[in-house]
Amino acid sequence: MVVTGTYDPYLVALSILVAGFASYTALDLGGNVALAQGPTHRRIWLAAAALTLGGGIWSMHFVAMLAFVLPMPMSYDVGLTVLSLILAILAASGGFYVISRPGVSRPRLVLSGVFMGIAISGMHYTGMAAMRGPVELSYLRLWVALSVIIAIGAATVSLWLAFRTTEAGQKLAAAIVMGLAISGMHYTGMRATVFTAHATMQDAHEDGTLDRTGLVLAIAGITLADLVALFASVSKRKRADEALRQTQADLAHIQRVTTMGELAASISHEVMQPLGAAVTNAQAALRLLGAQPPDLDEVRQALDRAVKDGRRAAEIIGRIRTLIKKEPLRKDALEVNEAIVEVVALTRGQVRKNNVSVQTQLAEGLPLIQGDRVQLQQVILNLIVNAVEAMSGVSEGSRGLLIGTGKDASDRVLVAVQDSGPGLNPESCERLFDSFYTTKPGGMGMGLSICRSIVEAHGGRIWSTPNAGPGITVQFTLPTNDQAMASGMGIS
């Protein structure tokens, strides 16, 4: 006689949550395998990811089996139950090993998906074989095949989402898909299962089997281990993120100092001009004081001009000092046009030395943006210096630099730096902001990569496009102060 079971909806929901939770933890741990330093650390992360996912698959299965109620008592063979856990862990480790190797390719992605599918479906059907009771199990082949396809297909999609980027949102989506692979395969596999009651009912509990109480304790232990793994992964990631932010800040400071060193000659000229004018006006005032009678009005005007020139030199030195000194990141509401004008003033000598014509088209009435003034000025400084260097190889009469601001379709503030240099091909434009990629013979390939890190840390985006004529245009957008506050990136 065929018997049917019923499901406890609360335990069904819990089983799906267990699958998603374990998937996120395991994928987060698995992401550290490729980044690990040395084979020992790599094996540790690989084992942690495999144990977490294998344990999560196992826990999800048996929580779902607790949710499934048959009209007769059931128990589980200890040996096969343990074997199902070991199978899930081993197959998951194979999947993580394949996908975390350098240079992910389509065949490797599919192979890792197959390993994960084996971990999910193999664990399920081994766990089903462990059932002991007055029923006999048989399977509908079509539904069995569908359950395996769901496991492999969804696991492959999940791995593709998880390992093509490090974005938190994408990793969450990958965990959801992996959770659907686990729970979807299980409930499809249950649909494939036919339970036939024996002619005579007998006690389900036999020697060497687990009853519901033992199963609950085993599930609790595995789930607790997953919680510990998640806590360890989150703690490590927080430390790694903090170290990364500090490293990026240090690199940005080094790059700022290097850039200012390269501009030292032209900047010294900008400082010497007002200082020289101040000395000239002071000497004129002395001569006027020595006249008989002294012309006090002329003396006062000469001294006023000397004071203004001294203040102008002090402002230039202050801007240089601000850009060079190392300070913690701070986000303030600031006016982007004002920040650009200050940087343009600093680079005036370098621009003049290279016979570059500079124009600005700064939109009026732009909303305030939120960010670190020094870091954002570093981005603008890098873009201007790169544009000037790019134009050094073209004829002097056609060296033009256009710096503009405005708003994009999302009402974000847009900054554009357009040059008339030799330009770049589309492939170079796509890779321009990659670390260690450079188009300069003696370049390090770090300046624009640091620019991208700064812009993205401010919630913005930076990109380059070839011009219709000569040269390229580099643009970046930044959220306004109100947008940053609304998105939770507000001033702390």
C-alpha cells in the first residue's frame, strides 16, 4: 500500500533558511581559497568551505525529513547517515577546489557545478537510503533526473555568480541560488520518492539507528559548527577589509607625494611668482618712504599689494601641504567646482610648461557632494597630469584640455576631463583602471587604479571613452550629499 506524508510548514521554512545560511557561509569561506597565501592556508580554507557546505546540505536534508511526517515511526541507519555527510563534504571540496583554481573557464565552472550537484543529490539519496521503518522506498525516474538537473544547474549558476566578483550583493544572490539548489533538489527528490507500507507494521527503531531525538541533536551540532564558521569568516573579512582600506590609503598617499614631487619645478614657479611680486612691492614701499616728503598713499597701496601676494603664496603652499600630509579619511559636504579650481591652480605651471590650453566648463548650482576633499582632489590631479603627459606627443597647437562638471541622469554630480592626445583603443579604455595596467613606457599602472578605488569608496563610478576626434574623456560620478545620506554613506 502506497502511503503519503505531510509537511510541517515551519520546519520546511527552517530547512530552506538552513540551506541559504550554509550556502552564504560556505561561499564566503570558499572565496578565500584563491586568495590564501601558501598551500597550507589554501587547504584550511578549502576544508572549512567544504565542511560548512557539506554540513549545511546534510542539516537541510534532515531538518526537511523532520518536517516530513509519515503515518508510522521512522529511524535512520547511523552508518549511512554518517556516509551521507562525508559524501557531501568530499564532493563539495572537489567543487571548491576546481572553481578556486586560477583562471576560471567555462569547462571548469561546469565541472565544479557537477561536483556540487553530486554533493547535494548524492547526500540526499544516501540519506534516503538510511531510512529504516515499515516502508519500502522506490523512485520515479523522471523526477529523480529532474532533481539532479536542478542541483547541478542551480549550483553552477551560484558558483558563476559567487566567483566572478567580490561584491556583497552578488555573493548574497549566489547564496540564495545555492540554497535553492539544495532545497529545490531535496523537495523534487521527495516528489520522486514512493513510500510503500509493509504488510505488517513493525517498530521502526532498530539497533544502530537514530530516532528523531538523536537526529535533532546531530542537526544542532552541525548547525552550531556552521555558526562558528560564519563568525570566523565575518571576523576575518572585517580585519581584511580594514587592512585593505589602510593599504589603499597608504598607496594613495604615496601616489600623491610622488605626483607632487613630479610637479615640484612647476609648482615652485607658481610660488615664486607671488613671492617675487611681494618683494618688489615691499622694495617700492621702502623707496616711497625715503622720498621727501613720503607719499603715504602710494606706500599703503604697495604694502597692500605685498600682503595680497604673500597671502596668495601662502594659499598655494597650504594646498600643497594639504595634498601631501597623511591624514585619516574624512567625509565632508563639499563643492566640487571649488575643489577643481584649486587643483587647476596647482597644475598651472605644468600645463603652461607643456603648452597645453586649458578650458573649464563648470556647471553652476551643482549640489554639494560628500567625500574626502584631499582624496577627490587627488583623483582630479591624476587625471589632469595624465592628460598633460598624454598630449606631450602631439603637435603643440592642438594640445587642449577641457574640464567640465554637470549632473547625470541619476542627478549625481559628473566630472569629465577631456584631452586631445593620441587616444586609446577600446580594449585599453576598458582596462585603463586595472591595477598595474599602463600605456606609458615607464608607468607603474597604479595611479588610475587608485583613482578608481577612491571614487568607488565614495559610492561613485569612473570610466573612460574615446572621443569622436583625438584623445579620450575620463568621467566619474559621485552621489550628492543628500543621496549619500539617504543610502547610509552619510557623514559619521
